[in-house]
Amino acid sequence: MEIVRLRELTGERRREMLGRASALIVDPEVQEASRRALAAVRERGDEALLDYTERFDGLRMDRSSLAVDEGEIARARERLPAAVIDALGRAITRVRRYNERLRPRDWMEELEPGITAGVKFTPAAAAGLYVPSGKGRFPSTAVAMLTPAVVAGVPEIRLVVPPRPDGSVDEAVLVACDLLGVRTVYRCNGVAGIAALAVGTETIPAVPVIAGPGNPYVAAVQLAAQALGVQMLALLGPTEAVVLADASADPHRAALDLLNEAEHGADSAAILITDSTPLARRVGELVGEMLADLPEDRRRYAQAALEGFGGIIVADSMAEAIAFVNEYAPEHLLVATRDPQETLAQIRHAGEVLLGQDTPFSAGNYAIGIPSALPTSRTARAGSGITVLSFLKATSVASLDARGLAAVRPVIEALGRYEGFPAHVMAVTAR
């Protein structure tokens, strides 16, 4: 693998690495395709869903097969190995526990004599979630997004997943839905399915909140749907990961973690940044050896992710390396330094931070229970992963008694007169 000095990473190469696949999301052709999909689904409803599924997924269906029925869910449970069902149950338990701990509580408090204020949290009216299937099986993604919505109490949860070539839906995704009590699942093309969740069709009702990871076309249609007033929880584009390591890191483990995220797809990004040239060289050698152990399709994905938007970077110091991490704002960050807690204190922007080399990316993806549906393409500078908070609305609540009204009256009079709203002033002076 090529090793690049951070101080020499300038110009177009630096912009490409920082931008990663987001450059594809804003490509005019991709943007136009997303607008066409929204328009087609809005105008033609289910028929557009069926056409897109035939064109891009190679499967001709009829309207009656869009919704997955209870029988298919029951058969999925029968076919899925017991070990996978047990793993899904354990993963759901940990994600549920994390989100129940995170869930905020309503409160009301007298903040000063006569003035009481607080907040009431209520779930979104409905949520639409998308789980991809083009590059593999992703029941873990279903668990990561569905469980927080269930904990939040969202009354209507709808899942869209592309069908496999034979028209079926991945059994593990269906079992994850079953374990969580989610019964509304649709099979159709991903881009068209997200458009359907945004505008509604005869079969798929529109929802106010949508989330789901995918390729640049999937991300672009979500961005386009925002213009229609639909809330997108996070930009979940192609995955990206950074390993931040110093000379104390085990190169073998660092190489394993670098490959962990790289195998997702050619548009993914996997980066090692370190202040140790010997570590960088050894990791590069080991990655080359480990690639040979991957199946052909995953090997191609990993090579593309490492050579395209990823790579190995050597900084002159750890301070410089950490500064780059904060500028990059990765979806996944693994800290492999002498003192991970001390390094954590300097990290400002990352979707998740995994501390130490006993905490691989795959543990965060599958088993710990922390969010694994995370912001990509530098949106971690302002956004967060999908949790119970993503599906809750905060409604402010307040109450005044006579003392409180007397206390706030001078403020209302002064500001109401200054802003030119006499009825605001009359509301207190004429009471």
C-alpha cells in the first residue's frame, strides 16, 4: 500500500480524501436521478416502484408482492439458523439497553416563584427505515435503526428493503423485525422505496422521518426528499473508518481493523493515520497479506476502499494526526494509542469512538449496543448516530401564576413595544 506523509497530502488528493463519496452524492447526474425518482413515484405510485425494481434489481413483481406478509416472516424464522437468531436477540437486547438508558425523561420545575417550565418528549408519528441488500446482508443495520425507534415508542414503523434475485427478503432482516414487533415490511428498489416513504403510494404510506444507509443514489434521494419537508435523521452514505494509532499499537490488529470497514464497498473509505513510519510500513505489508484471505468480491471492495478514498497517512506528530481526524470527522474512529482516554479528550468530531485494540469496529457494528447507523461524509461535525433521541420530539411546556405573570410583564411590554407588536403588549396590560 502507498504511504503518504500528511504534510504532502495537498490539493486535489486531500480534497478527494476529505470529501470521499459525498462528491458522488452531489454529482449533477446523481442529483437529477434522485429528483426523477421522486417525481416518478409521486406521479405513478406503486407502478413506479415496480418499474424501478424491475429496471435496477432485475425483478418483475406485481403490486400484491410489495408488502411482506406474516407467512414469509414465519418461514424466515424457521429457516434461519438458531445461532443467528440468538445473535440477533443478544444484539437487540444490548441496543435496547443502551437506548433505554439514553432516553430522556419529561420534567416540570418551578424555575422561579410563579414561573414553571419543562419539557415533554413524544415519539415521531411514524418512521420509515431503509436497509440495503446490494452488497451483502445487513440485519445488523435493521437492528441498529429499528430498536431505537421501538424504544422511542414510534407507533408506525415501516421498513423498506430491496428484494433478492428470487424475490425474497433476507431472512435475518425479517427475523430482526419479528423480534422487535415490527410487522410492516416492503420489498422494492431502494431509491424508489425511499421516495415512496417520502411522498406515499397506494401501498406505502408517507412518513415524516426517514433514515437508511446506502450508495450515493440512496443518499441523494434522501437529500432531495428533505425539500418536501421530510426529516432525514442522518446522512448515511458509504461507510468510512479511521484508525488513529501511535507507535505502541499492534500492527497486526491495526491491519485487521483497517480491513474491517474497507470490505464494505468500493465507495467506502478506510484510513490509518499514525505518527510512526515503522508502524505504517508494517501495517501496509500485513494488509497486503490479509487481502489474499478475503473472498474475491470483498477483496476487490477492500482494495478499492484503501486505494480510492482511503490509505495510510503518516503525520509528523500525534497532535497533527488528531487535527486531521477532527477535520475528517469520520463515521467510525478506532483509537490505538498508549492512552486512549487522553486521546479521546482531544477528539471533537466522530460518529463513534472505539477505545483500544480490544474494541474492533465489528464489535461496535454488531455487539456492544452503541449506535452503528452513523453520520458520514463529515456530517459528524454537526450530527449524531441514530438513537432513541432521533425519534423523539421535545415539546416545551410552561405555566405562570399571578406572581409569574407579574414578573414577566415588564419584559413583554419592553420587547413587544420595541418590536412593534401592540397586541402582544395588550395581552398583559389589559389582563
